[in-house]
Amino acid sequence: MTNEKIIIVIDDEDILEIIPDYLEMRRDEMGVLQAAFAQKDFDALRDHGHKLKGSGGSFGFDRISEIGGNLESASKSQDLPTIEQEIANLQDYLDRVEVVGE
């Protein structure tokens, strides 16, 4: 993984206004995901993945939707290595994403 910033340009002022809260909720959710992983709570992991898949694109974060879909799928098959990787991918994305208005 790299430290290079991921720049997302948002041209909708209403969406731009609520993005900081959305991203903060995703960052807060990381502890829940890590705990669910440690407990092998596949139902919780699947539910979180499903929510990420549905919400990411609505806010301009297609990568969050992609990660969520992968997490949901891996949770259904109880694929721990993939789940762990997708949680790491989400953390990396959240650490590097930067939103700018157009």
C-alpha cells in the first residue's frame, strides 16, 4: 500500500456538506469491523459489507462500495483472509482519501 492521497472531486454542494460525517462514521466503524473479524462474526461482517456496498457510491466513493461488496461476499463464504484484506483495504482508503469541491 502507498501513502499517495486519493483525491475525490465532488461537485454537489449538498453531498459535499455531509461527506465529513459520512467518512467519520466509516472511520469509527473500523473498530467494529475489527472486533467482528476477531470474533469471526460473519453475520455482522456481511451486514457491514452490505451497507458499505450500498452507501459508498451514493457519496462518490465507488471504492468503498467495491470493498463493501467484496467484504459481503467473503463473509458469506467465511473467507477470513479476504475479509482481513478488505478491512485493511478500507482502512487504507479512509487514511488516504481527500475530498475536494469542484
